[in-house]
Amino acid sequence: MKPIDPRVHQALDREIAREGLPPELALQVARLEAAAAVLGTAVSQWAGGSVEARVMAAIRRPAPSRMWRLARWLAAPHSVTLRIRPAWSLALAAAVALVTLLPAGDETPSVGEQEGIAQFVARFPGANSVHVAGSFNDWRSGTIPLRDADHDGVWRAAVVLPAGAYEYMFVVDGERWVPDHLADRTVEDDFGRENSVVIVRPAAR
């Protein structure tokens, strides 16, 4: 950009007379004064009067009510950032998993008209796992677990079965097959073992 001749500044500051300038510099002075006048008019219109008038108008303006401020805050978007420490994250995940996996102690199984509940109770202190297998589940050993909720060596399970008589045995620690010595009935199987018998009666009579 071409620098402005110092004589133009002097003419604008009224330090020298415009008539003593060369024609091209006099033309620059005239254009700059016209531009300054246009800018001054625009700024005055935009400002709406003096600074004092605008300040007093702002002071006299009534303060917004609480409801108006609340509505404005609710309408405005807000960003929310949640920070969870790693330790708390692991604890929360463990709690959710525990609640999901543990059976509800007071939950009653749903029983149909021709179904009943078979209660299996056995005492195996020191056992790590106890399952029941029988004619009702094709003698699969790992499908129906018993639980020792009190850690007193007494294992329990309640199973919904169609009404009828079923043979069964307990499977301790996945290896040892043991009959239910508390069962009222037993029957000998084809392998010379003694199976316990449970009779399931329909819940609806």
C-alpha cells in the first residue's frame, strides 16, 4: 500500500492550508474528509446517541424476573460432562454383575396347571458344587445347580416340572454321583445303582 504523504496529514490536522497543496494531494484530502463525515454519521446512528444516554437507559431498564431468567436458562443449551474414576467404574460394573447373576431369594417360579415344584435338599459340607440330574433332564449333570446360600453345607434347589414321578441323583463337584438319602422312595437302575425318586404333584387341583 502506498504511504500517505505527510502533507495530507498536516492538511487534515489544519496545520497547513489545503490551497497550498498540489492538486493530487488536495484531492486526497477532500476524499478523506468526505469518508470521515460518512463514517461519523453512521457511527452516530448505530450508537443511538451519546454513551451517557445509552448507559442511563440500561440502568433504568427493569431487571428481568426470576421466571424469565429460569425460562431463558432452560431454553439455552447446556453441556454436561460426567467423569467417573476408573476405580468407581470397576466397582459399579461389579455391582451390576452381582445383582444380575444372583438369584432372587423371594422369587416364586411360575407354575402351570399341570406342573409342580420339586424341592431338592442335600447336605454336602465342604462341596464346591452340587447339581441334580435325573430322568427330567436326560441325566445331564451340569444343568440344574443347587445353592448353599448360607454356607452351612446344606444345598437347595426348586425346580418346576410337569406332574409325575422322576428318578434323580446328586452330582457333587462334577464327579461323585450320590443318591438322596432323605428321599421317601428309591429304585434300582440298570447299572446296579440306587436312584432316588421324587413325585411332583400339580399345583392346581
